[in-house]
Amino acid sequence: MRPSSQSLTLLALVALLFALAACAQIKALPNLPANHPEELASGPVSCTECHEDQQKGTLKQYAAFNHSRSFITNHRFYAGSDDVLCATCHKVSFCADCHTNQTEIKPSVKNGSRPDRVMPHRGDYLTLHKIEGKLDPASCHRCHGRANNERCVVCHR
Amino acid sequence: MKKVLSRLLASLSLAALPAAAYAADSLVDTTTLLRFSQDSRPGVAKSTLLPATVFLGLDADKLADGKLSAHVLGWGRADLADKSFNENQVDGSLTYGYLQYRFGAANAQARAGRFFVHEGILNEQVDGVSVRSDLPYGFGVSAFGGATVHNVRIPGTSSDGKGDGIFGGRVNYRYGGMFEIGLAGVYETVAPTMADPNLAGRFGSHRVIGADLWYSPFAKVALMARASINTETSRWAEQGYLLTVKPLKDLTVTGEFNDYQDRDLFYSSALFAAMPSMLSGNNLNQQSRTFGGSASYQLNPKFELTGDYKHYTREIGKADRLGAELRCTLSDLAVRTGAGYHYLRSSADFAVLPTLDASGSFHELRAWAMRDTKSYFASLDVIDYLFKREIDGKKNALELYGSLGYHLTPNLALSGDLSYGSNPQNTDELKGLIRLNYSMKLAGKGDTK
């Protein structure tokens, strides 16, 4: 481990120098707003309804973020690289209804008055999960793997 | 439990109290749920469950020089009748609680406290600090470090299987809005040894590296990919690819492919690394794959039609899911309805009890409607799973879920839900809940809204 930790230190120093040199230029880079300037109603969102689809700086096309059914199903691909953009509209608590360390209430029950939301585990999931869990356990692992599994360990031991 | 509450209190008093006093803008959001149900399953002691759960969220923006903000979410539950969720009559958890500083440029920000990290392939919850910033020439960097947020102990062991310290980060490069590549890694300190013999050789420390990619050569096409390697086993853990094509303005077509090496992906999860099938022996696979596609078409501003297909390949068998959904939004969002049908065709190996004449196939039928006006909101949801072969003597699992509520004031809403279920575990399952949501914006001086 010794030689590699030395080269790591060297690498870190070079990175630091680069960072210092870049500092002046960083100040010129734009910020996204902390909060989306326009408050949106609940329900489906189409960015291109209000935004012309022109591409600006390192911002991706607005159309890519239209909340179509497929965007919602696949939002993990967007959240990983555009967290700051999502945060302009979404408080973390919005995500935490489904993504959390520990909870006792199904997202679809906490939001029981919103059948229009795309919530996982509707209906009798305790039965269904015995099939779904065998089908695609990797998808369950995302939320129950290292978190939110107090419920599971009661039976799965 | 005491630890959780004291932490909750500590963060609340640390972050929230001064926040309320100095913030120019804050948002308090509380939801109180009183649930009611009776457990009358055969073979289980009859009990009445009456848990009251309070979620408390607070976001205080524009603290100090206007760039500092505080964010807290936690919940607590008290059982007013029999014990509901676990052995604790009262329980609670701090979901997150952190201070955030947003610098004036480059989307640079720093966080301290308990927060979630979503950076490329990384998804973690940390008690610690994090920083991120865009860099010149399209580069970007983020890093986090601190203590892991521990979870419930796995019964029969003394831990949840997580190491105590964690750090990681991501560097990325963007070319305009067209191309992005990110490299990320996470390193958790050594995982505790777990006594469970099922975990022997399959469980260890959480150390993963990986890459994420976004490539959109022109507006109508985007390719996204994720791939990660478990450095403890030195093997691929996960690969995922998503291709999105928009041939027409209102049509989105996707294709996806995922490959999972289960033993490498589940390696640091004390629950999933063992996952011994309770009924059919151990069926933890190694190679699992899914591929599929979907098409969503916005027929007009009112109707969205989606069709989807997915194929699953595991070592134990194969399965296909096919279905469609229609959603309708009328009169300025005030009325929304939808209906969907899906069929899962799977081999007997996916059945709850994988015997020779069993089946894991089922039809899923769902229809729902809701109305939301200034004064009241109401919804009804019907969902029925029709099993191809009976499960515990039942042909289907039906749930009717209704909800009715009032906006008492613009900030205060009271609603009640009632659900009826008839399923393999309960013949008649009636559940109810009362929900009180209070959401209040406190605008300080200098704020225009």
C-alpha cells in the first residue's frame, strides 16, 4: 500500500493545484436557481409546455425531463446525474416518501388520496412480492438492500 | 430508540430553531396519520392496531447571508392500542437533517448533517459532509464522507451488516447538454462479521466503483447507461442501459437492458446476500437479466397511453410482462382517471410455492379516479390481481381504496381513507386512516411572496 499511497498524495496535490488555478474560472460558471422560479401544480409536468427547447451551457435539453410515464419509471437514470436540477423543484421529502432509511408506511398509503401517482406496491403486496421478489430482486435491493428492511427481516431469516 | 429520538431532537434544535427565527423563507410540513386495522388472520392472536404517526418536515431557506439553508425530515409513531410494527410501542427515525450552503456560482454546494447522496451509480445515506461543484471546461466533482446511517439489526446477529465509516465521490465531464460521463466510487469501512452461515463467502464490505453515461447526439435520441463493479469480488455487479427515442413530439419510445450479477450486487446487503428462499431452499442466482421497452403517447393534452413489455431471465426461469395503461387528465387537473392491464407470464419457478403444478402467472387490473377541487378531494382506486393458480386457496387479491378529504384552509387538509381487501392472507380486511396535513410557508421580512 505504501507506494500507491505516495502516488495518491502526489495526485491529490496536482489536483489541488489544478483546482486553485481553476478557481477564478469557477466563479464565472452559472448557478441553477435554488427553487424553480415558477411554482407548478401537482400532476403530470411537461417542461416543453413552458420552455423552448433550446440548449444552454451544460444544461441538457428540457424535453429530456418531460415527466412522461417512461421518465417516471426510469427516473433513476436522470437523478444520478442531475440531482441539482431535480432539487430546484423537489424537496428531499418528496423523494423520501419512497426512498428512505426506515419507514413503516407504504408510499401508496401515506399518499392514499393520490391514486394518480406512480407508487410502488399497490394492492396486496405482501402476497405479490413473493412473486415479484423472485422475478427482479435487484430492483428491490435498491430500496430494501441496505435500508428500510426492518419489516423484511421478521420473515426473511 | 433513545439514540434516534435524541438525535432527532438535537438536529431539530440545532437546525430548526434558529432557522425559524432568522430564515427569510421557511416551509413547515407535517402529516399526521392515524391508522386503524384489526389483525384477525387465522392462527394469529387477534389484535387491534391503532398507530399514530407524525411526519415533520422543515425547510428553512435564506439563512445567514442568504445562501445557507436547513432541511429536516423525521417521523415518530406511537401505538394507541396493540403493538403495530415492531416490539416498540413508540418508534421514530430521523430521515434527514442537514445544513446546506450554496455558493454563488458553478452549482457549488456543501452539506453537513444527515443527507442522501445520489451521484451517478452511488446511492447512500450519510451522517457527515459533502461538497460538489461544476468545474471549468465541463468538468464537475463531488465528494462525501462521514458515518454510515445504521439500520435495524439482523435478528440473531449484533449488527445491520454495515461498516461504520463511509466516503466516496464522483467526477464527471459534460460536453454541452449532449454528452456526460461520470466515474464514481464508494468505500465503506470493513463490514462486521455476521454469524449467519448462509452469508459465508457471500457477504462483505461495501466497496463499489462504476460509471454513468448520457449521450444525446440530437434532441430526439438519448442513451443512458450505468455500470458498477464490486471491488471486493472484482466482478461486475450491475449494468443498465436505457435508450429513449422521441420520433414525434408526443411519443416517447424506450428500450432497456439490465444485467445483474446477483452475488456481486447483493454482496454488502446482509438481507439480500443470503435471501434463502424460505419455502424452496436457496435460490439466489448469479446471472439475472431483464430487457424490455415502452411507448408513451400523449394523444392530446388529456390522454396519455402507455404500453410496456419486459422480459426477465433468471437461472431459475423466465418470465414476461406485457401491459398497457391509459391516463386521462381533465378540466385543469381537477379530474384525473386511469385504467391499466398487465399480464405476467412466468414459469412455475416464480410461484410462491414452486411446486410442479404451481404458476407464478397473474393478471393485474386497475382503475382509478380522483377529483381535486379548492374545497374537497376524493378518490377511488380498484386493483385486482387474478392468479392463474390459486394461492393459499384464493383465486385473486382484490383491493378497493377510497379517500375523501377537505382543504379546511389553504394550509390545512383533513382526509380519511378506507380500504377493503380480500386476498390470500385475509378474506375480509378492512383498514382505515385519518390524515391531517399542515403545510405552511413562513415568509420573513424582505420576501415578496
